[in-house]
Amino acid sequence: MHSRHSEWILILDYGSQLTQLIARRLRELHIYCEIHPFNVELDEVSEPTPGGIILSGGPMSVNDEGAPYLQKEILDWDVPILGICYGLQLLAHAEIPGSVEKAEKREYGRANLLIDNSEDLLKDIPDESVVWMSHGDHIKTLPDTYEIIGHTTNAKVAAVRHKKDDIYGVQFHPEVAHTDHGKQLLQNFAYNICGLKGDWTSESFIEEQIRNIREKVGDDKVLCGLSGGVDSTVVATLLHKALGDQLQCLFVDNGLLRKNEFEDVMHLYTRDLELPVRGVDASKLFLDRLEGISDPEEKRKIIGNAFIDVFDEEIGDNSDFKYLAQGTLYPDVIESVSFKGPSATIKSHHNVGGLPEEMKLDLIEPVRELFKDEVREVGKALGIPAHFIGRHPFPGPGLGIRVIGELNKERLDLLREADFIFVEELKKQNLYHEVWQALAVLLPVQSVGVMGDERTYEFTIALRAVTSVDGMTADWAHLPYDFLAHVSNRIINEIKGINRVVYDVSSKPPATIEWE
């Protein structure tokens, strides 16, 4: 699936909402890791052999029919294993079916871990510390091959180790912030038990990718679509460093960009980053095709196909180009895995899914192993200006999925102005970098208002701002009321056609960051 690193940890996903957090914590320790479904074909993940395996938590009971199972072959790989929550119960259940049963009292939330043995997994962790529990089952009978190394008042089995092999299990979640010394536990596992060095850094990533890109591309040419966002800009800069004039970038104005975006970004690309970029105005093509379309999935598909047509047009028939570069990120890859524990694919991701048959280019995705903040670190290491690296994420389909319902130029222009005011004020009040992403959404709802002595019947703008680390989960940003009142006033007074502004206070999950 990826260009593997010689040192890495395999995370098998049993459907927990927290699985990505395990990966995030390991990455913070400079350990490369990958998440795969629990039932992955093992020969796909055995080369090179991982330095350790982590079994994630999961929402089911090991006793349920159809519950995700343990592929026992991994026990023969002679690789250290750490089971977390459901992962621990699986290890016990694999040895003694029936050893796990429903707890009389479901344990959820903070608990005090009391350490019985601090030699290895629990080294350098205080004898008593706060951990985060979330389980309805508990281990009734611990197999003789294991010993208890930690307990809580409610769970006599809170942490265990195998007496002979490097196999460990914990009943709590070390990956969440509520577990005080969770990072230390994961560090003990990765560094001391698995013996990994933790040498996966932005610099080592860049060196390795430059080698990989040169090896893969040879003397061929690469076409890179730029969106004006951080991801595609980092990809283009990395490719330019590796390939020089074998790279050609295209920046397409699809009519769905923010106000002044096309000019500002072209300026950055050509002057600051000296990238080989050609600007293409295809806004009429996109807007003609989107006219009257309101279904979000259909919008995404039309936008994706229109991009491909523009690229085809630009390449022409006698193409020297062999590759198309994309800024796919690791969360895109994870979200698009068709089997993700018992949870379903939320939406077709605009960055994943390959290319249509008729486009005769191969994909190259140099940052598909990275989370967003890691891409930013790589961007800094590549010398991309800080003000650009700190930009909020912006979706591939652009404002097309922020005008809810039918699209047309008038509605897009209303949204562009509202979005511009919101972002401008966030920057003025030094709030822009306090939030992960801020956006305005035009609702297909008109409501009655009063302006001067006249009644109006105009559109509603929803403002959305969230805080997040990597976009996998997000909380609504608690922006000051005075600030929201000021932004609302400006939008209603300055934009003819909008008479109402609302603020979105939902978190992800259950809501998504974007509305469509």
C-alpha cells in the first residue's frame, strides 16, 4: 500500500473511533506506522516485517457473532504485540474462549491505574496514575501464560504481559489525552520492547521521498494539479526538488475558489516558490456543468470529472506526461478503506479513488502517508513561507460543496463575499490560527427580515469554525460573542441578498466539518 520504512509498527484496526489516535501518538514519537483492517491479507503487511503490532480497541464484544477476530498467524511472527482494550480481550479469548464476559458495571471514563510491575511496559510511570477506560466486557479468567502488571479498583486485570513472549495488553486507552502517561506507555512499547530508534522525521521523510520519486519517475514527466492548498503545494515543492524541469504544474480556476484566490496563489507559486506553473481559467466549463445540480455526491463527481477533462485538454494528444501528482493524505486513505472495523465509509473522498481508465496517467502521491500537521512540518522543512503553511484546509470541490443545494454564479458570489469577511475578521482579531478550519456556508433557505422600513426575503449564511489536530475529530470553536456579532453585522450590512447569519455548534462526530 505504501513505500514502507525499514522500521515501522502495524496497527490492526478493530473498529475503534480512536484507532487514528494510536497512529498519531506513534508518529509524535517519530515512529512510522500504518493502520490496516484486522482482516488484512497478512502477506500485504509482512514485508518488511513490522517491528511491533498493536491491536486496537473496538465497539463489539469478542463473544458477539461476527465479531472481528485475531489472525493467530501473527503470534508466530516473533514480533512484540500490544493489545488495547478489545485487543487485550482478543488475546485472552484466543487462548481461552469464554474468558471474557460482560462486566456487571460497564467502566467508562477516568480510573486510577495501580501498577504491580513496572519493569517494561509500565516503566517510568507513577505507581498510581489516571487512565481512560471504555469497555462493557472484562476478563474473567486470565490465561495461565499471562501475569497481571496493573489493576484498578474495578478491574483486577488492567494491564498484563505474557510470561514468555513479548505480548502485552491494557484494558484502558493509552492513546487518549485523558490517560496521563499514555504516551510514556507507547514509548516504552516502541523503543524498549520493540527496540525501534524513532528516526522518522520531516527531514528523513523528504530525503526518502526524493529518492523514491526519482527512482519511480526516471526520465518521465509529471503533471501536478495545484489547488492553492497546503497539501498540493507541499507535493509540488517536493516534486520540484526531486525532478526540476520534469515537473509541470497546473492551477485551475474552477469558478469555485475564494475571493482573489487565483491571483494571490499564482503570485505565491511563481514569485516565492518559483514553481513551473500554468494558470488555466476553466470557471465557465465547471459552472455550466454544475448548473442546477444539488446532490453533493453528484457535485463532487462532476467537479472531479471536469478537472480530468481540463487536464486532458492541457496535456493534448502527444503527451510526454506519464504521472499525475495528487495531495492525498493519510486520513483520506483511512476514511476511504471500504472495510473499517464495523464503521462504514462516510463519503467518497475527493482525493482517493484512482483515475478514470481513459486518463493514461499513473498516480504519484508523495504525502499519502502523512497526517495534515505532518505535511505542514514537511512544508516548513522545504522552506514554504509560514503564512502559507498555516492556511486552513480547503476542500478539493471548493465552494461547490459550501453552497448547499443548487449552484449558480450569483449564489457563489454571495458566499465568496461572506467567506471573505469571516476570514478577514479572524485574521484581524488574531483568531485565525486559533482554529483549524473556518468557513461560511450558503443555505438554501430564505427568511423574512427587516431592512430600514422594508421587509426582505433573503438568504441565510451559516458560519462554521472548528478546533482539531488532524481533522479526524473536531470540536466547534468557542469564538467570542462580540466577534460573531461584529462578523454577522458586516455580512448583513455589506452583502445585498443575505439577511441572517447563524453559527454552527456541532462537533465531528456526529457532524462532519464540511456541510456536504
